[in-house]
Amino acid sequence: MDHRVTAVYDANVLYPAPLRDLFMRLALAGLVRARWTDAIHDEWVRSVLKDNPELSPERLARTRSLMNDAIPDCLVTEYEDLIESLILPYPDDRHVLFRI
């Protein structure tokens, strides 16, 4: 049985490169089961590009791909149908309450 904590890495964790690196290292070391969605990737990549126009979309696409390849089963899919039924104070955060 896997006793690791499952952690959803939201955009606010993945946006700053040092924090993204730390959390990736935690997952790579097997301390947590990291999970994220394409929507989370889209959000942090969009924000990084907005705040750092010198970075290329291709560079961040590569980072995204390397992250997905490095962590087995990190990418959560087929959760979209559940979002509308979730009620939260901040509806834009419903995407982090998916099936893990």
C-alpha cells in the first residue's frame, strides 16, 4: 500500500521556478504523489509568460513535458464533468478538487 500523501500542485506552486523545483524534487524523491492537470499547467505557463516576456512558450512547453514525463501518473484527466457540481467560495478553484 502506498502511504505517501497525494498533493495537488496548483499554479501558485508551479509558477515560481524555485518552488516548482522544490516540489518536483519532493515528488522525485518519493515523498509525495504529485498531481496536476493540463488546466493547472496552462495557468502557470500563461502567468509566467505574461510576467516574463523574454521566455519563449517553447521553453515552458519543454518544462511542462519534462515534468509530465518525470512523475508517473501525475496528470489527472477525466475530471471536467465533476467541476460544475462542486460549490466553493472561489469557483475558479474547483479544478483542484478532482479525482486523485
